[in-house]
Amino acid sequence: MSIRALAMDAIVKRVVARGGTQEVAAEIARRHAEGPPAPAAVPPSVAKRFRVSEERVAGSRVVTLRRRDATPGRALVFLAGGGYAHPIATAHWKAVARFATAAGVDAVVPLYEVVPVGDVSRARAFVAEVLATTISERGAGEVYLAGDSAGAGLALSVLQLHPEGVRAAILLSPWLDVELAHPAADVLQTWDAILDPDELRHWGRAWAAELSTSDPVVSPLHGRFDGLPPVHVVSGGRDLLLPQALEAYRLLRRAGNAGTLTYSPDGNHAVGLSGSATPEAKRAHDEVVRILRS
């Protein structure tokens, strides 16, 4: 494990508060009264590099980052993570901008609502409509679908419903089973500096709303893996969600999928989002860019 990665783990452990399920319940109750947190705005450093536009689809916001002085071409539809509890953050915008710049693609970012305003049924229908519109505008085979963590789970759920027209999908540290049923999850929490399994399960149950948490719509690890475009999985050895990533890749291989697995033994959760912050992150980032250029 690199010195940078060790230092980043130490910083994250001091910054990230793990409040437990009681605090999650209190936060959901507060949001019912006051509303959920707002998505982060596109930072100035990103806005000056792209032509930024926004529209409403099915009542929700969609932000598009178009490359300046470039004709519309391939696009990346990206779903930000956050445990279905937190909307897109500044770090997500910067990561999307890095991917788009390095790969020469535009980025379409659906801002799906988080708990308790949003739930899986509403978000899935919203993202499916955005994806279909983007494919219609850009052309079949010209659109990638990607997401990190919870966003990767939502991406796979949508893809299992509408696989046609997507060139490839990229799942970064994917959360694919909201119950975290694999026994290794509670062991990996001692290594993961970011995620708390009990908190995730609580948010996941709220996200499921009226559906069962084992429903493939909510937990696409239980869904279909045949007939999908190439699905590429990125994960790290210090990620609480690693067992889900490995199981998804196994199911994809069994279904004959052409996707790849990028595994960073010392990578933490969301290893592919932090650019060149650590050697582990840079290798994952470069692999994502390679896929987007393919």
C-alpha cells in the first residue's frame, strides 16, 4: 500500500463520522420536516472548461458538461454515489470532468433525488428516460453508462432494464446488494475508512421504499446479467463493497460478458474517483479513461 494511500486513509478516518442507525433514523425524520441536502453546484474550475447546461426531465435536474469547441459526440451518463443519502458532491463533479476531458467525451449527469424525497422506483424511471434520450440524440453505441457506489448500483439496475444502445457500462466500487448480505462485509469494515455497513443497510431499506431489499430493482446483484453490453467493474481490496464487485464480475463472466475487472489490492472505496491522489487511484482512473476511449 502506498504512503499516499495510508495518509489518505488516516485523514478520511478523522473526517468521516459514523453515527450508526439511530442517527440515520433521526436524519431521515429531520429531512421529512426540512428536506434533503442540495446537490453541490458545478465548481468554477469545471464550469470554465465546459459549456454547462441544465434541463428538467420527469421533474428532476439533468446537468450536461459539453466540451468547448467540439461537436457533440460520444457521451458519458454518470450517476454519483452517496449511499442514496447524499446528493452529488464537488468531488464527483471534478471526477466526471477529469474523465470527460481525458477521454474526449461529454458528460450527462442526472441528479436523482436522495432519501426521503427520492426512492429507487422514481430514480430508476428518471435515469432510464435520461439514458434513452441521450442515446436518441447521440446514437446507439455512442453512450456510456457509469456510476460510483450507490450510483453504480442504480446504473446496473437501469441497464438490466434497458441494455440496448449502451456502448459499455462502468461500475466503480459498486453497491449492488443494499443488505450487504455477504459475510465478508462486516470483516472488511475494519479496513474501509469510509463506509459503515449498518448505516448503509438503513439507507438502503429507506431507498427501497415499498419494494423488498432483495428485489433486483433495488439490489441488481440479484438481477439478470445476460444480454448486457460490456460491463467493467472497478474495486479495491480495502473496500467494504468488494465482495459484491467480485460476485458481479463472476456473474458477468458466466453470462459471457466482455467486461473487465480492475482490482486494486490496496485501493479503498471509490478508488477510481480521486484521479492521481494515490498511485492506486491513478491506475484505476487510467483504466476508466482507457475504456471510455475504446
